Amino acid sequence: MKQILVLFSLLFLCSTLTAQKAEKHISYYSNQNIKEEGYYLDRQKDGVWKGYFLNGKIQYESSYENGNRNGPFKYYSLENGVHYLNSEGSYKNGKQHGKFQTYNKNGDINKTTFYENGKLVPSNNYGDSPESSSPAISSPAKSQTVEIYYRMHIKNNCHETVNLLLRYKTIQGTWITKGWNTIKPGEETYIEDTKNSVVYYYATDQSNGSWSGDETRTFNGKSYGFRKYTFTGDLGKKTITLNCASKKKEYENKVAKKEVEYRLYFKNKTSKTVNTIIRYQSTSGSWVTKGWYTIKAGQEIFIDRMKSKMILYHAKSNSAFWKGTEYRDFKGKRYGFKKMTFSKDGEKKVLELIQR
């Protein structure tokens, strides 16, 4: 009997430890520098989380418990090459609590405020000295619910991983575009703080296209159509939710209005490096021929956005050709192009080159 009780106790202990196992999370920028790192405990942020700028310098440091900010918080700025502490304070159960201070780039204090459970309280209610971190007298009648910034979050409600660009105004007043942010299905991620209620975003998934709009901006040399989003209500946490259902309806509306723009990709599924020329209808409506594109074995590359589902292509490796009877001139020479029409729905179109 004792052996059975001991066995059950061990099983219970093991299951408890397993359920509470902390999982390390690290995300990276395209240059392989760390973007964010911390731990999840039972799928919620726990312990100290750190975020970094693209150049590797610290951007923020925040303590979490059960998914909520709980403990000290520091936010840093990087302005014209100067890296400095912008603000610091503390949170209690996800709400600002205690003393908050903001600084200029010389380290001088710009402003000091005090909070109690997310509510701003007069400094004279904090003991005999403004350096006190705990309220001596609570004054609910004079308090008001106030946050310093909009805390921007993105929630991916789709079944596919989403890549997102976010354009926003920094706390220092400069417009920047941040990306690519990779968000897994069902995941919600913190992006940044801002004082401006208007932001712009562009996102793509792995198959059915994009969340886009009419605001054209350039990122890493390419142009994207950004969608405008306006935060309403009080400052604090604001979440932009990406829903597949609404995107599908938007796509169907575009198809009905013949306003769909497709994203053309080329995937080399052969074992050889391939060189290709591609002819397609650009978003301006004119037909263009581009090449030569060099695509390594197994590689997939983005070509351009296009209007038509039909394309022409001519490809070759060191041992094979892919050509057809549609003849076109390219850089003074004539080539036989193969014709291909994409039949599946969705904005992403992939031309797959198969081994011959």
C-alpha cells in the first residue's frame, strides 16, 4: 500500500513540474541579432523579458508574472546614434504602480509621476518625499485612469504564421517602419509603445495573401500598401487582431471588383541552379519581361506583384531547358516561353519548376 501511495505521489509531482516547465523564447531580426528574449511558463510570459534594437542595444526590460507586467520596467531610446534610458517605473498585476520617471538623452529627469493600481495620483499623496515608492494616503476622489503610452500588440487569429510590417511614430516623434515581425498562429506579441493614435500595418501569411491598404510605403527597397489603423479610447494596451475570415471576405470583394493583385514567387524544386526569364502583367496593367533570375536548388524567391493569373516563363539549368511556343524578345534575343495560368484562389502564386 505504501509503495502505491509513493508511486502516485511521484506521478503527481512529475506532472506538476511538467506543467510548470519554463520555455525559453528568442526571436531574431533578419540580421540574426536578437530581437526579444524571455521565458514562457504555461504559455504565459514569466520573469524578465528583454527587447533589443536592430543593432543589438537594449530597448526594454520588463518583469512578468502570469502573463502580466509585474515589477520593474525600463524603456530605452536610440536617437541619432545616442542610446539612453527613456523611462522607468514598475507594474503590479499589469497596471502601473509606484513612481514613473522619464529622462532626456543627457540623463536629466523630464517628468516624475506616481501611480496606484493603474491610477495617477498626486505626488503629495506619496509620503513625506517624492522619492517614496509607496503611497502613504490613497486619494481615489482625485485619481484618474491614465497610461503614458499606447502599448501596441498584434494578435494572429489565423491558422498560419503571419509576417508583419508596422509603421508608427516613436515616442521621440519619428516615423519608423519595423519588421518583419513573425507571429505564429494564435500568438499575441508586444511590438512597441507610441503616443500617436494612428499606425499603419502590412501583413502576409503563407498562402492566401495579405492585409494591405492604400498607404504606399517603402521598406528595405520595396513598396508595400499599408493599412491605416486608429486606436480609440484611453491610452494603454491596444491590440490589432488579424482575422483570416475578414481577410478572406476582403479578398473575395477584390475578386468581384477585379482589383486583386497577386504576389508572384518562383520555386526551384530541381537539384540544379536555374536561370529564368518571366513575363507577367504588372500592377500598372502593362506586360513586362524580367530576368535573368538565378535561383538555387530548393530556393523560393519573390518576383513581383502582378495583375493577371497568367504568366510566361523560360528557364534553363546546365543540363535542361523549360521552354514553349510563345516567342518573345528579351535583351535582343528571341526565346520560346511556356505559358502557365494559376487556377487556385489566393493572392500568393508560386511557379514551381520540377526536375526534368
